[in-house]
Amino acid sequence: MKMNLAKYDQSWFVRGRSGAVVMLWWLIQATVFRVSLHNMHGFRSALLRLFGAQVGKGVRIRPSAKFTYPWKVKIGDYSWIGDHAELYSLDSIVIGDHCVISQNAYLCTGSHKLNDPHFGLITKPIELKDGAWVASHVFVYPGVTIYEMGVAGARSTVMKDIPANQVHVGFPAVYFKERFTS
């Protein structure tokens, strides 16, 4: 069987806003958001809220972080989004309270059907429960949940859920140890 991208169809996919709003967001993100000063976390949170994101209090977002569709993102109180972190939010991304998404992490809610010659789009939500940490350069697959206090170790590829209080590392990420011991 051969690939036939001429028959690719994502007409069923709903971005959640008009094309004009999507383009306006991407323009704002590439300019005003990106060049805002380091400590202007409240300003960046306000911009995200203006475009429909739910952003809690005390959230720290670096100016180089990227959000595909902010209206599909919810960030709880006192969470941090690091430099060059990317939230590819074709589907919902829910981040709990006191979570950390470190630099260059990639939360990916979209992919394609592996054995579909037309490369059909797949989207699934991602959720980080309270206290979860996605360390630097981690890739999180569509549909993954990282439970309370769970950790995806640096440079890991997370293809399945991480249970509460567990540290998972590697490619693919597997159990390494408990985060906190009694």
C-alpha cells in the first residue's frame, strides 16, 4: 500500500475558533507575547485568557512558550511553563495546580493514523494532575495523563500514563522510582 496524501481530510476537525481568530492569536503570540519581558507572567496569562485559556493565579509562563490553540488549555494555580515549552493543543490540555512543564517540553495532543494511507488525524487530550512535573525535553503523547506528583524525567518519551508519585524515564518512559517516600 502507498501513502496518498492527496486524500488527506481533516474537515471533521474543529479548531474551536474562526480562522481569523487563529491567525490573530498566532500573530500576537509571535510578537507581543514573545517579546514581553521575562517577569511579565501576569501579562502573558492575561493574553492567554483573552484568547480563551483558563489560567489560574500565580502562573508563570515564559515568553518563548508556545500554545497552538489557547482556548483548549486550562492551567491551574501556581503552575510554571518553561522556555520553549510547546503545548500543541489540537485537543484539550489540562494542567493542575503547582505543576511544572520545563524548558523544551512538548505536549502533543495530535498525531496521525499509522496504517492509514490517507494519514488521518487523531487527537486526544493530555492531563497533568496537581504537582506533576514534565522535565526538560520530554515528549508527551496524545491521551496521556500524568497523575498527582508524577514525574516525566528529562528527555523521556511518555507514551502511557504515569501513576501518582512515580518517576518515569527513558524512551519509552518506564518506572524508575517513587518521587517521595514516607
